[in-house]
Amino acid sequence: MIILNSGRKLQIVLGGAITTNQLHIVVGYTDKRVADDGLYGGYGQQHASSNNTTDVDVCDTPKSGEIRVIDTVHIYNRDTVSATVTVKTDESGTEFILVKTTLSAGDTLTYEDG
């Protein structure tokens, strides 16, 4: 389970520059209000593209008083060559790597909660 709280966001970064096409990322999430006693709030989806060796926010920090539960992450390598992808959380500048892997051209890295 990946949970984002105030100040924590989900990011990706590539190990090098792309050849032709940036990778596409789709993240699905559920926001939960802390005071809701376990009741989930809204559902959301965020789309992003990689930016070579620059960190890209693929799921933003939730609103104050909420947590964001990441339900799905799909990273599609639409480049013509393999790409090394690092998925991490960033909490006020401190990074925690969740996974680092190499995707061949046309491959998808998928995370599903549960």
C-alpha cells in the first residue's frame, strides 16, 4: 500500500534521456478524510509524462487533513529503447525509492493496491 499525506508526493525519474518519446504515467487514487472514521472521500486520477532525468510529480500531495491511497500506477514505455525508471516518494525533500527497474520498449510497469 502506498499512502501519501501532507508533504508527501509520488514521483518518477528516468535513468537517462529518452530517444524519441517520453513515458506515460497514469495514477489512480482514493482520498480519505482523516476525520471520516474510515469512510473514503473522492476518487481521482492523475496523468503525467516523464521528463528525462528530472523528477516528475505523478501524484500530488493530498489536501491538508486528508490522506491519499494510491490504488493503481501504470507506467508505459512508449520510447523506442529501454528506459530505467525509478518510482519514489518525496517527503519535503527526503526521497524514498519504492522500485527501480528497466522497462523495454512497449512494456508497462503496473502497481495495484491489494
